[in-house]
Amino acid sequence: MTRIVFLDAGSMGDTDLTPLQLPGCQLTCHASTEAEQIIPRLVKADIAVVNKVKLTGDILRSLPQLKLICVAATGVNNIELAAAAAQDIAVCNVRGYADTAVPQHAMALLLGLTNQISQYQQSLAQGEWSRSPHFCLHSHRLTELAGKRFVVVGYGALGQATARLAAAFGMQVIVSEHRGQQHCRPGRLTFEQALRQADVLSLHCPLTPETTHLLNSAHLALLPDGAIVLNTARGDLIDETALLTELVSGRLAAGLDVLSSEPPPVNHMLLQQALPNLLLTPHIGWASSAARDRMVVQLAENISAFLAGKVLRQL
């Protein structure tokens, strides 16, 4: 009997997990798992399924029976991959399941900011429209997307799909080369050149040691006044202290679906002020019902392949 343990199945919401109940396997699902519970829950497991639970080298070295880690996400910054390889533990992720959901959410954040949706909702709740002498209300400035420059950092499937949506709004898409690369691939600009031209900057790259604080104070300073930063990838791609400085000054705006700490503490710096140029959502860009269903199918495929002696989507 192969033992499968899903450590944070609650992160999947109401998704149907029955595809993971495979023949010859025993599936155990925990809604959430604290750090001190990881080893006791996985000590007899053959396969671990995790979304955001961190599996460090020390933890993996305490799990001699573990043979496969299935990450219920595309990003795997929560897994110490070198330690997994040293323990001969295969690691696989899911890919492409949210290629429509995440770009849609990125554009929703952008439209929320440019069309001042939250601000107008508040104005209506306060009775401003009802008191207006005209049929309309001009309380907040609206911005058209057509003709604006949309810079994509991370031009994989998600970046490309988001760029296509931006182009559909008439935006000029600019693709950034990796930071630190001065020789650009065809059709790309250096990271610094791209930032200097960005009316909108959308992040779609993985979180690695090289991309941590990709947008620091120096790089944020390169963005033109009024630029909008979108992040539907990982919170630590941005130095949040530096971003807050730019937001408070009013020079930049941001639409963020991710923060450096998730869930964030109630005193997180970006939750302390109701800034009109900041729109936050709780890491839900990936989480449409259809996307979650596609993810579960891929998880089941990964496990079935492993049981058959193969590894799908291996890292």
C-alpha cells in the first residue's frame, strides 16, 4: 500500500480531491500542517503532496521512506531541491493549469486600478452619486490602456498569455530580458531599459535567489512616474519596504495578489494604510474552480506515472 499524504489540502478550497484516491494507495489529507507536524505526518509516507508547506533539507533527511514530492503549484521555492536530490526524492510540480486564470486576474488588478473600481464603489456607498448634480460622477481619474507600454518580466506561458490580453487592449507589449543580462534575445530589452519604458510592469517569473527583490528601491526608481506594478507571481520578487515608499509618495501604483508573508500578519506594512493606488487580493489568481480541477488532474497524473516507474513534470 502506497501512502500519500497531502499536508495542506485546505489550500484547495472545495476542490474535488477524489482523483487522488488511486488504486493501491492510501490518501490522507490534512487541511493545514504546522512546521512541527510535518515529520510526524510524513514519517511513514511514500508520497507527499504540498502546496506551500516548506520542506527543508533537515526535514527531508528525517524522512527516509519518502520517494516523491508532488507540489500543488508551479513555483517550488518551498522545497529544498538539492536536499531532495541528495535523498533520491523525486520532485514534480503542476504546469499550465492556471494559464488562463492568472492572466485574467492580472488584468483584473490592472483594470481595477485604471478604472478606479474600488474607489468608485466606496464613493457610491458614501452617497456621492446620489448627491451629484449630473448623471455621472467624476470623483476619480480614469486611465485608458490603449497605447500604454506593458512590460512583461518572465515570458513563460503565464507571461505570454498576459501579454496577449494586454495587446487585446491596444497596449504595446515589451518583453524584458533577465536582470543582469546585457545581451538580449531577439525582441527583448535589457531589464533596466524595459523598466524605464514601463507604463505597466507585470511580474511572471519564479522566485529564486537570483530574483529575490528583483524590484528593489533602485529598480523601482527607474519606473516612470505613474507606472503600475502588477505581481501575481511571488511576493518576495518585490522589496515591499521600497514599494511602500513609492506608493505613499503617490509616484507608483500597484496591484498585488501576493505578499512576502502568506497569510500576512495583521500588521503587515501593506495592510496598514488604505492607499488608493494599491489594490491587494489574497493570492487567488490561480484559484478559479476550473484551474483547481486541472491541477488535481495533473497531480493524479504525476502520482500515477511515478507508480508506473516514470516521473512527469520533474524538476
